[in-house]
Amino acid sequence: MASRRRLIAGNWKMNNTVPEAVVLAQEISNNFERDYSHRVDVAVLPPYVDLKPVTTVFEFDRVDIAVGAQNVYWQQAGAYTGEISVAMLKDIRCEFCLVGHSERRELFGETNEEVNLKAKALIAGGIKPIVCVGESLSMRDGGAYLDYVTAQVKAAFAGIDEAAAKECVVAYEPVWAIGTGRTATPEQAEEVCSAIRAQLSQMYGEEVSEAMRILYGGSMNEGNADLLLAMPNIDGGLIGGASLKAKSFIEIVKAALR
Ligand code: 13P
């Protein structure tokens, strides 16, 4: 593997009230050995209302775990009821933000164009986008999944230059593997992650594409993390269900250290 630092990010999705989030953050912090952060980047991505309380727990404990959001709106400020801006996230020290998670694309109709606008706004505001891509089961069965996923990457990164792209993370999450317990095999995940890197290389050249991190997500847990992370183009994990239990999440972090 090139010298990419691994990233393990826990997507809490729509789980945990503030008191619950504080308890989970505290459990993660208590089980987090200081030297983990010398070798791996770790982040949690709680719901908006939990961001500040979770950041406060980690800052109080002086533990090197980043916090990120699950969504953002691209406009700077104004009459956009219900939305949250990049500046608001930056102010509470969010380091990362998901864009284009398949649940947002499927349930909330988020388009490739919106994903691109969000990624650009985040970059402009100094937050690292984690751009999510992935095919549905019918797409996989139809056989055109590599074309589909690489087209998502191309659209998400349209108009983003090399220097900015380097700061971005891509997460490959096959929709059929999310929350289903049906993980992609390491070979299936590697095939798509390597196609994503080839697409990035086409857009930005080899040096940039080799520096960018590509995560796998979809029923990743402490039992399968080792084999997935052993793949040359998988640089970490985007963890859903297993990130809601401190012990499981920490075990996945430990797998990334090996
Ligand atoms: P699960 O790990 O629960 O399958 O969720 C994956 C995911 O969507 C992370 O963003």
C-alpha cells in the first residue's frame, strides 16, 4: 500500500439523543489508547445535535478522535429552513462531512449535482468531504456497476482541482451491503475501490490518486475488518451499525493498526 494513513469513521446515522451520544463518546474515549492516533485517523459522525457535545467529550479527554457531520447545505446563509451551513460545522470543529450517502440519495433524492455542490462548499470552508458512492443490487446484478460507480465519482468531483481533491476521501458503499449483514467480499470491494482510484488517476494523475483515501462501507465489523483492510486499495472503513457499540468500533480501529 502507498503511504496513505488509514481512516476509520463511524457513521452514527439517525441514532443517539444528546445524553446517549455523550455516553457513547465517553465509552469510545475510555477505550481509545493514545498511540492509536499515531498510526490511524479515527472519526465519528453523529447527528447534528450531537456534534458539539461529542466534540466536548473528546476535547475534555484530549483524545485525538475527529468529529464530522453526515450532511450539509451548500449555501452560505439565509432563508433555507432546516438546513445547516459549512460555517456552522466549521465553527464547532467538524473535520469531515459525508456527502452523497446512499440513504440521502435514495430517501431524500440527493442528486450527483447536489453532491458536487456540497463537496465544493465543504472544500471552500476547510472541511474534508467524504464522498459516498455505490451501486444498488439491481445495478450489480446487471453487471454495469463499475461504470455506474466511476460515473458517480466523476460527477462528484466535477470542477474540483487537484489540491482540493487530495483533501477528499471517497467511500465505496454498495447499497446491497448496507445494514444487511451481507458484506462485500474483500475481492468485490477491492475491484470497485481500485476502479475508483483509476478514475481519480484519470482525472488528477497518479500522484494525487495515490494520495487519496478510499474507504469501504457496508456491514463492516470486527469480524471482517482485517480482510477488507488488507486489500491494497481499501484505506479504511465507514462503519454504520458496528460504530454504535464502543467495543466493536474500537476493535475495528485496532484492525486498522495491524
Ligand atoms: P452498516 O455498517 O450498518 O452496514 O452501514 C454502513 C454505512 O452506511 C456507513 O455509512
